[in-house]
Amino acid sequence: MPEKTTIQLKREAVRLLKSAKEYPRQTYNELVTKMAKLFLHAKKQNQYDEFLHKIQQPKMKELWDTQEDESWDHA
């Protein structure tokens, strides 16, 4: 038998979980597990996007910080 635990949630959190169910008999365990996996995946993607953004910054600065661009600032 799987090990189980009890967690305390505010009623608002339970209401949100009920409205997030994909089908009526979906358990909270299934729902929370799926949500956690999706969150972790999104978090990992965001870290990758941030990494790409940081390594692209020097090249973008080189391309965009030109005399021609600065003349447009004063047009």
C-alpha cells in the first residue's frame, strides 16, 4: 500500500484544484502530481531561456548600440 500523508490547504486552494480537474473522478493526487511536473518542466525551460538571453546580450548590445541607432534617439 502506498504511503500517504495529509496536507492542509486553504479552501480557496481546494476550490482552484476542483476547477482545474481534467475529468470529474481525477484525484487530487493525480492533479497535483501533474501540476508539479508541468511546473518543473516550465521552470527548467525558463532557466534555459534565461541562459540563452544572457549569452546573447553581448552580441545584441554590439548590434544595437551603434551610432546610427543613437541618432534615432534624438530625431
